[in-house]
Amino acid sequence: GTIQRRPPGRPRKRPSVGEAESAAAKKQVLWHIKGTSMGAKAAKIRAEVAMSAGELPEIRDIKEILRAQRLAGRKGLIVQILKERFGRFGKCVPVSSGGQGGEHNVPMEFVTNCSVERLGSFLLEQYEN
């Protein structure tokens, strides 16, 4: 969409996501994003708001974030979700696809060394469990 600049000295009608003080206020600010075609950026914002509210982001938002070719900050968000919501950090991502983090004799890789694709598939496995 087109960004409209407001004249100097006039207050904003609605605070931006960063200016909203509580998670509930951020959800109210984001009401207009849900039905638009902003795609991965909107999904990332909704996931961040859910995380700040102490909730698990919706799986459809995670899938939309993973579908994007390029999206700034998505790896950090995935790492944050794995750590804060699933208690997965450090060397916990199985190198072979389809394996679970708790299995024995499965080679593991550090979360920070994984590709976004591998982290994303591991996160989706965590959602399924």
C-alpha cells in the first residue's frame, strides 16, 4: 500500500506496533493486517506479537514465514520460538530429516548453525508433537 505522511504536529490516530505498550494493544493495532496480502511480513509481525504475549504463534503464520524467499529476522524468530516455547536450544536439531531431537544415536546440529529451511522443518515437527 501507499504510505501517507501526516502533517507535522498532528498526532497519529493509531500507534504503530512498536509504540503499542501491551501485547493486547499490539493485537488491536494489527487487526487491519489479518486480511491483507502483506504475506510473510504480516505473518512475522503476528508471530512476534504472539511471542510477546506469551502465546505460541499460529502454525499458518510459521508456514507463511518459511514460504518467503527472503525475510529479515526470520531465523532469529524461529530460534526464539524454539527456545522459549519448546525449550529447544543448543545442539538439538537432528541432521537427518524426520528424526526427533530426543532419539539416541542421531547426529545433532546447533540451532545457530542450521539453515532456515532445516530450522523451519524442525519447528513444524515440534508443532506436530
